[in-house]
Amino acid sequence: MFAYSNWAVLTVNFVVVLSLALSGVALCSVLHLVNAKWRFEVRYLASSLFALFPLAFVLLIILLVGGEHTFPWWSHPDAHAHMPGWYHPTWLIAREIVGMLFMIGLYWEFIQRQAVSERSPEDAERFHDIATWIPFFFVLYSTMVAWDFEMTLVPHWHSAIYGMQQFVSNFGMFLAFLVVWVSVLNNGNKLLRPVPDYIYNYLAQMLFAFTLLWIYTFNAQYLTIWYGNLPDETDRLWGMQNGDYTVIWWSMLVLKFVIPFVVLCFPGPRHNVTVIKAVATCIIVGTLFERYVWIGGINGTGAYPVLATIAVSGIVAAIGYTLVRMRMQRLQLIKG
């Protein structure tokens, strides 16, 4: 029997892969809706992360088949008394599978319409129509995933703002990933059409904005729980903060807020590509810490799953890299 802390690595990988797949198209939609001119420089690159959906779907099936390992309450009927009826395993499996298939279909339609959006006024209008739906379903579906795979791992624990905190954090991670990804492709001379350097400044501004939004949602949740001082709510937080994963918890705050805020609040660093990449790397690592401490640290105890992290994350990363690279080649975004 393997430890829950090891299996939690698989859940973290699923959430991260799914967040990247969701956020790429979501960014394209938002940039279109606000008429950002720089969207033309990144829209096909960002939407190519759609290729991660098959990997996310496979990971979802594994997690649902192994539900007794994914959800600590799965095999304990008494725990269901603390949760709404719709968390019965049958309903959870159904909505997670149907939800992902719906998002895949919606995103695919968006990508197809984006490809021909400049062909005629009618195509532009149809593309705009579907773009308006993307943020709505992105928020709705991301909230459901946050509740199912993170918030309710402890049946009696609840936070009204947790869904928002989770997808805000993950979208910030995606922006940081985009910075590093674009940099690697540009420096390696892989892109047929390199992304201009001024794009880094726009991404840095968004990183700064999402850093502030993340710390706002974090404090809105943390301070409310701290002030109420109810054991059902505080036990989980104190376990993560002061238990075996305390180093990860405090590192998360430094990497996701302290460093990005101190650096990006000044205009100079937001125009320095090297500094932006360093901050983006901190945000990525901090978000991985955050996802694991919320998923693996539910009891505040457990060994650091170093071997499981290296093995599982390495395999998932290799498959994800291959899928995205193949799609970028089909779209003729990269050389070779």
C-alpha cells in the first residue's frame, strides 16, 4: 500500500496539466474581448496548449478509478454525512467526465473559429460570440475542479472563496509558464515567427496583477478563518502551516507573493527579460508547492514524496511536451 502523500503527486500533476490546457485558450479569449493588439503575437502559441487535454483526461480517469486513493473520504460512508449528496462517487465521476468533455468541445470550437476569424465579417462575429462564453465556463468548470480535487479532500472543510483562489493562482502560474516557454523557444530559435521582446512587459504586468489578486484571495480566506477560529476550519490550515509541510507553506508565500511583488512593483524590472523570467520561475515553483500542500498536506503530516515527484512528474512532463510539440508542428509554429 502506497502512502497518500505519494498518490497526491498524481493529483497535483492532473491539476497543473488541466490548468495549462484551460488557461491557454482562456487567455486568447480575454485578449480578444478586450481587443489587445498583442494577442496576435501569442494566440496560436497559447492555444496550442489545448494539446494537453488528452493527457489531462487520462490522468482524470486514473484518479477516478483509484478514487479510494485520490479522495480520503471515498471509502468511508460516515464521511459522506459531512458533504452534500452530489459528492457521492457516482455524481462526482459523472460531472468530472462530462465537464471535461464539454470543455474540450467548447475549446475546440473556439480554436476552429479563431483560425478563420479574419476570413469574413460573419466569421469574425461567430468567433466573437463563442469567445464571450469561454471566461464564463472557464470560471465555472475551474471552480468545480477546485472543489472536487482540493477543497473537499477534508469533508467538513469549506471556504466560499477557495474556487476563485485556486483558479486565480493557476492562471498566474500559466502566465509565468508562458514567459519561460516563450523565452526558451525564442532563445533556441525554434519559432518560425519569434515573439517580440515587448510581449514580456505585457506578461510582467499581468503577472503583477495576478500576484496582487492571489494574495487578496489568499488573505480573504486566511483572515476570515483565523478570525472565526473554528476548529473545523483552522485545523487544516494550521496543519499545513505548522506541520510536516511548513517549509513548503512558507516558501509558497515567498515565491508567489514576496518576490514577485517586491520585484514587479517597480517599472524597471518589468522591462528586463532576465528578471521577468526569474520571477516567473519563482511563481511556477511556488504554485507547485501550493498545489501539493493543499492536496498532499490535508492532515499536516507526511514525508516529502521526492521519488514519486521525480518519477510521476517526469513522465507527465515528457508526454505533455511531446503532445504540445506535435501540435505546434502541425500548426507550423516551430521549425522542423
